[in-house]
Amino acid sequence: MVSIEDVYHTAELAKIEITEEQAEKFRKEFEKIMDYFNILDEVEEDVEPTFHVLPITNVFREDVEGECLSQEEALSNAKHKEEGYIKGPRVVE
């Protein structure tokens, strides 16, 4: 199926030099890869795609509204504040 000439051609396209032993090793490996593709070709095409093998449900809790922090509490740990907001470093000069 895969010839030594194919291996040398692929090596030439990849701009690598290979020895005869390496070429034979690669030929055998290419054969195995091609055999695997032949197995994949036998898979039915009308199989419906699935994202999860097992049925899953949402494991998150309900989004329930809670108490908000006051502005003073939210800014209490901010290193730099200005006019009631957190002041970040300048990004654009």
C-alpha cells in the first residue's frame, strides 16, 4: 500500500534526510496509520452526534438574588479608589 518511494517523497516534502532503515520503519508506521483510516471508513455515517455519552443534568444551584454589598464594603479592600470607584492602573499612555 505505502511504498518506499512514498516515504522518500514525504521526507523530501518535509525537508528531512532519512536512512534506509528509517525509511523502512516509516513505511511500516504509515501502513499502520493507513490501516486505521480504513477501519474508520467502515463506520456508519448516519450515526447521530452526541456531546455526552451519559445523560447529564444541570448540577448548579438556582440563581437566587441575595443581599448586595454597600459601596463602602465593596471598596474597603481596594488599594486605590477614586470618587467611589476602584482605580486601576493606566493601560494606554
